[in-house]
Amino acid sequence: MRISLPDVLSANAGYVDTAGFLALNGLFTSHVTGNFVTLGSSLVLGTSGALAKVLALPVFCLTVFLLRLLGQRHKGAGHSALRTLLTLQFTLLVAGAALAIWLGPFASADQLPAIVTGMTLVAAMEPRTLRTGCIFPARRRVP
């Protein structure tokens, strides 16, 4: 069995999402839509984390926008978009891990250290979205 780059990136996303969910009191770092479900739960039950879950979508959108601009810039300059995105993701993951180690453990997901760490990890996971949609060719479905 041959392990491909998309397989490794998917496993990485699952790990970061699970670790982030546990460390950041229910914040999904990789699956932003899941935050809306847990946001509803936080609001109904009165638990912490609502602010981070609300911020995840704008951070996701801003990151996608900035990465798209970066990709267009690098594409015009003849640079490898894949290398740039992987380097950026690695850098953001290391930054998120450093923040989690330095600032954690987090008693509340609504405190600034937890929000900064969480949003760094949300931003770290978004290069994966662009890579799968822009760089890896879409697989054709057999009818």
C-alpha cells in the first residue's frame, strides 16, 4: 500500500482537530462547520468556548482569502504553490503547538490565550483546503 500526500494530510488534520478539540474545550480547528453545532450546545448549556467558535468562521474565511492571494502571487512568480502551502502550514502548526505548550492548559476557551492558540490552529489547517481544491486534481466519479 502506497501512502500519498493527501492521506498524510488527512491524518494530520484528524490529529490536530482531535487534539485541538480536547485541549481547547471543544473547538474544532479543522472542521469549522462542526463549531456551529458545539456553539449551539455552548449557548444552551452555558459552557465556555462560544467566542472562539464564533471567531473560527471569519478566521477561516480570512485565511482562505489571504492564501488565495498568496497562491496567485507565487503562481505568477513561478514558485511551487504546494511547497509554499506546506511550508506555511508547518510554520503555523509549530506556532500553534508552541502557543499551546507555553500558554496551556486552558481553563476556559473564552480566554485570550486559548483564542489565540485556537485561531492559529484554525489558520494552520486551511492551507489543506486550498491544496485539495487547487493543486491536487479532482478525481472523476464513475457513474
